[in-house]
Amino acid sequence: MSVNQQTVEETKAQIRGLVNEIAQLAKSGATAEEFYPELLSRVITALAAAGGAIWLLDEDRQLKLQYQINAEPSVLGEETDDAERHARLIQRVANTGQSLLVPPYSGTTDGDAEGNPTRYLLVLGSLKHDGQHDGLIEVFQRPDTAPDTQRGYLRFLQQMCELAAEWLRSQKLRTLGDRQTLWQQADSFARASHESLDLKETSHIVANEGRRLIGCDRVSVAIKKGSKCKVQAISGQDTIENRSNIVTALNNLATRVVAAGEPLWHDGSTEDLPPQIEEALEDYVDQSYGRNVAVLPLREPERKLGADNESGATGALDRDNAHRGEVIGALIVEQIESDIPAEIFKARVDLVYEHGTRAIANSRSHTNLFLMPLWRALGRATWVLRARTLPKTLAVIGLVLAIFLTLTFVKKDFNLEAEGTLLPVERREVFAPIDGEVLEVLVEHNKEVKAGDKLVVLRNRDLEIQITEVQGQIQTALAEKSRVEGQLGNRRQLEPADLRALVAEQEKLRVELATLEKKLGLYEKRESDLTIRSPIDGVVVSWDVEKTLRRRPIMTGQVLMEIADLSQPLFLELELPEKREGHLDEYIVKEGLTEPTDTLDVTFILATDPDEPLDATLQLDSISMRADANEEHGAIIMMDATPEQESLQLLRPRPGAKVIAKIYCGRRASGFVFFHEIYEWCYKFFF
């Protein structure tokens, strides 16, 4: 094989390899940014051309350059004769769908002159599929080749155009599929956002469905209340913690953007922003870590009224001024990790904004209607009157009516509850008459004592010192008195002045001794008070008095123990809450009970025997005329009741036992008896 034949074979193999690569590339899912450079570079390499370009028709059927390699600068310029002639040429080829070879510096010279103004041979391959013209591939080739070779260039380029057309066809199908999906998502979003007229529910739908449609990380809806905005919904969250820092910062950002009235598109730069918005934005971004943040004020759509409405329908939407109405809130869209192209991101945000702002405005107008919660509740309640549920409804109404009539007309005993203590009539509390230290406790719990029996022996060291000092002073005074009386025994030897002085001193010592003896008697009487005795016959009812008192310091007036005569009758010391006294007074007036000796019936139970109800009587003069403070019940009215002793003694109650008493106050309607405290609480709370 000669060298030329070997070179030709290698060249053909290289071209076949490039063709295979282009075929595989066309079948791959490469994007336009990946496909066009790879396709054009391989075509230029296979044809050993100087350069090339790929042109595609847009929606207006105008050619747009998609990619070029070493294209002739003269044809890429704007508003030059060469560029216009070249543009007309490739526009015609793209529209007719015919591939051409155009020699250098060739063309027409009529009014719409077209042609090749370059020094290269233009190899133009049409891109088309299924009868649709998509554009062309242009190759700038050397003109110094044989005609057969040039036609070979054209055939090769047509084959490449067929492969590229297949890729364009798959791209269009994918684009149509994406558009179909987007249309379905947009339709689903529009339906969902207009399903409810509840403002909060609509806000949640716009936030959650809007995030899915946009494909971003988070969408929030804030509603304007007064001069501030409050976040109503955040995508992915059922509840909102309004006290959290991020929600507070978002409220602040929405409030300031709404006050400005202009949309905010933040992509990381805060230049040219007002200081108040810049500060709020930086504060929020620091906590949310959002890369792109869009805050769009939601406006109430304006409507045409009356004669200005061309269609004649009152309240029709004014399309020209649809987003110039009152600001009612804000839509906040954030990209944190997602990466959506800017043009797609803005287009989808606008789509969500268009439907969302109308849905929220309608829900807000509906929610703000007068007494809307009441009308909504009544509307939901209409199901009870439908044919299937009507019998059940009538049965329930009948039952409720029967209960109401029963509570109104059936009478029941009305009793006022009071807590109290069972106490003996004859009881005494033993107090400490003097300060001291308990030296000895002579009694125990439940020990019987007689009046005058020793109970406790105290010791007062200060009193002992005082008695000792007074006794010493008496001894000193007696000694002085004996000395003076001894001197007075020799009166004849004394001068008259000395005699008078000794007589005066004797009288002084006599008075002093009388005073000291009286003082000593008082101290001794106080000393006798250190022995505390029982004031009555009875039983020690205080618990474990020796352990409580022994070796303890005692203050004057301190209660040491209680002595009760259990042989005497018992009585009830009751505590009635002051809030219930009005019912008691009303019953007393109604029954005409005016005498102090008039009585009220009382029923009580012992905490120790709750199964045995007992009877008692309450005299009007035993009811306290003033209220006393109580830690548990607040203000209380104290009163004493006398139980029926025989039945009470059968239970052998202990003094101090707790009781629950019910004071009879006549008969009242059952509903009042059961629910009067609830009514009184509501009346007190609201009025």
C-alpha cells in the first residue's frame, strides 16, 4: 500500500470515529451547553475547516447564534452590509430547509441582496425533523478544493445535521414534557390555592404548594395587620413559634419591605438598598442562611366598578392595575441549597405570585366580612337538617329540650357546703405565763388531769438571779439595821445631831426592807408561775407534748397544750366561703328568720366516718358578723353548729376531727343547684 493510500485510510478511519462520537453524543442526554461545542468541534475537525457556527430559529422564526468557532467576524457584526447580506442568506436557507454550497464573495445585488461576503466557501446544512425547520449548521471551508470534494463536504454535513436534528427532536420532547409537567403543577397549584376561603388555610396552601412548584427550599406568607406583618405560614411547618428569633427577624423584614412597597430580590449583594431594609435583611440572612431571598409585597387586586367596567359586570378585575392596590402582605421565597437558573426561578416565582396574591386577597376579604365566623359556623351546621340526619337531629333536640325542662322545673335541695372541725364545748388552751425553759413535762397525750394538777415545770434563770439579788439586798439591809439599832442603844453618849441622823437612817432601812420584801414576794409569785397547772378537769388532747416541749425555750403567751373535757357536748366550728354567704342571707330573708335563736338545718359527715350523715342545727346568732382571712378559701364566715349528740357519740369521734357540712337553704331548680357556681364564675370573670 502506498503512503498516500495509507494516509487516506487513516483519514477515513478518523472521520468514521468522529461520526460515531457525534452519533453517540446525539443519543446522549447532553444539554445544549454540552452538545453544541462538542458537535461543532468534531464537524470542523472532520472537514478540516477553518470554523463554523450553529444557528437556530427562535419562536419568532428568527435565527439566533447558538455557538461558533472561528466564525468570520464580518458576518457576526451588527448593522453592516456584509452581516445583513449573510443574515438574509442563512435565513432563507433555514426557512427553505435546503442545504447549500455558497462560493466566496457571491450573492445577489437586488433590493434584498443576500450572499456570502466572506473569503470562505460556506457549507450550509439545514437542521430539520418531522417537516419542521429548526435552523442550520454553517461551516467556513477553504474554497480551493475540487467540486466533487465540496459536494462531499455538503453530504457529510447533511449527515451530521440529521444526527443533530435527532438530538433537537429529543430536546423538544423533553422540553414539552417539562412544560406539560409545569402546566400540570401550575394547574394543581391554582386549584389548591383557590379551594379554601379561610385565610390561614390558604396561606399554608400557597406556602407549601408554591415551594413544590418553584422547586426552592422555603416559601413563607406574611399578612399585614395594622402597620406590621406577621408570618402566617412557612412551608413544611404545621405550627409557627412566633417568639423564635428567625420568625421575629422574618416579620421585621416583611414589615420593612411592605412599607417600602417594592419587591426585594436578594442574591448576596446589599448595595443600593435602603438602610432599614439592609439591616433587616442582614439580620434575617444571618439566621436563615439563605443565598437568594425574594420578598414580594402582596397587593389587593383593583377592580372596575360601575360604568368604567367595559364588560358590564360589577367588580370585574382591572387587568391593567391588578397589582397596584393596597398592600395586604408579603410572599417570601428562599433558596438555601437549591440551585435554579435565575430566569426559571423568577418565572416560577411570578407564577406563584399571580395565583397566590389573588387567592390570599379573596380569602382575606372573605374572612373580614362582618360576623363571618358566625355565618361559617351556621353554614357548616346545615347538615343537621338534611333528610338523612333530620330524625337524629329531632331526637337530639328533644333530648336537649327534655334536659332543659328538667333542670328548670324539677326542684332539688339547695345546700351550701362548708368545711369545719369537731370541737368540745369545754376546752382550754394552756399558755405560758412567763418566759422560760421547759424543765419537766408531767403529762402525756390522752392523760386525764384534774384542775390544779401540775402540767409543766419551767425554769427562768433571769428570775432566779433577780430573786438571789433581792435576798442579798435584804440581808445587807438587815445587817445595816442591826448596826444602827446597836448604836441607838447608847443614846446618852450620842450628840443630838448624831442621834437624829441614826433615827433617820433607821427609818430609811425599815422602808427599804419593806420594799425589798414586797419585791421578793412578787418575784416568788412569778416563780410559782413557772409551775403550770391544769385550768380544768379533762384530757390532754395535744399530741406528744413531752417531745414537743421538753428542753425547749418558751415565750410568754405561747400555747403549750390543750385540755378538753370530753364528757361535755361537742360542737361544729364551720368555715363558709364568703362568696356563698349571699345565698344564705337570701334564704334567711325569704323564710323570715329574724330572731337570734332561729335555727337552720345542717347535715354533716365526719372525715373519719364519711358513710354516716349526721344532723345539726345552726343558730343565727352563732354566725359571725364579719369575714376572716383564710389561706385556702380566701375570706370566710365563721359559724358554730350544734350536732345531735346521741347519734354523734355512737361514732366515738375524736376532738379536732374534720367535717364537711351542708347548710340547707331551701329547694331550687335543679339547673341552678348544679350550675350556679359556674354561672357565678362566668359573671365574675366577664363583668
